[in-house]
Amino acid sequence: LEVSLNLEPAGPTSTRATYGASIQPHGIWRLLSPLMAAEGKAGPERELRRLKENVERNAAPNAASA
């Protein structure tokens, strides 16, 4: 299993997230490869969306007081 998450600035208030993973199941686990691939794509997208929402929610009070 190899997983990577790269974060890089994409503007003054934006960040670009690039996620990559390589999973090579063996034996009977190979039958589950399509399901693992689907979760491998949806999982990080879901978590990055939650992270974005949390950051924006926590930054909002600070922005309002500035």
C-alpha cells in the first residue's frame, strides 16, 4: 500500500490537494479490487471536503473580527 497527499498553494486563499494511492491486493482480495478502488477514490474526497468545511467554519469568526 502506497498513499500520498500533496498540498500546495493555489492562490491567496486556496490550496490544491492531490491524492494518490496504489494498492495491489493478492489472492482472494483481488476480487474486491473494484470496491477498494471506489472507496479509495471516494474516501479521500469525502475527508478533504470535511477538512475544508471545518477549516472554513473555524476561520469564519476570525475573519469577521478582523
